Amino acid sequence: MATKIAVESIEGLRYKLRMFGIPIDGPANTFVDNNSVVLNATIPTSTLKKKHNSIAYHRVRESIASGIIRIAKVSGKKNLADMLTKPLPANELINMARKILYFPYVYESNEDTLNM
């Protein structure tokens, strides 16, 4: 279900960018940390038992087939979205934040304080 929501958001953003005159080349990379999502989305013969999951599954498969998204697995330790969705120790949170933000603070694990 979360992948279907991501697909709908990606399609909306791609549409808006095209309306602004920005060309879009190739599919959007979508990284997930759930192996079953990767397998179900990339293997056309997989089947689901629940109807609402099946509808979401076919929506994701359609966007993969049309070249809108590409799904890949990323481990939980490297998934940057985890810093927004899971409680993490301060040092892991800061290390993840440094990968995408300018973050000048230095974390010292011995004192459990942030130094400027």
C-alpha cells in the first residue's frame, strides 16, 4: 500500500515537472527495505490473496511496466527514510541526516551531548 502511495506521488511530481517544461528522462528510483515488496513488484507471476493489496500491486506493476518507477532494495541501515519513520539512536540519526542535510554539529558518544 505504501508503494502505491509513493507511485501516485511520483506520478504527480513528474506531471508537474513536465507542465513546467522540465523534461523527465527515465524512471524514478524507488528504494524499499522490504524484500517481499521488491519480489511482488518485480515478478509478474506473483499473486496476492487480499483484494486491496492486489489492486495496489497491479497499480505498482503498471507503473513499473510503463517505465515510471524502478524498484530496488536498500538495507535498513542505509535507508534514509528510516530517520523520519523509526526511533533511532542519536548517532545513527545524525549520521543519516548528514547524508542529506548540512549539519555542522559534532556528536560525541562519550558525553551524549551535541557540541557546536
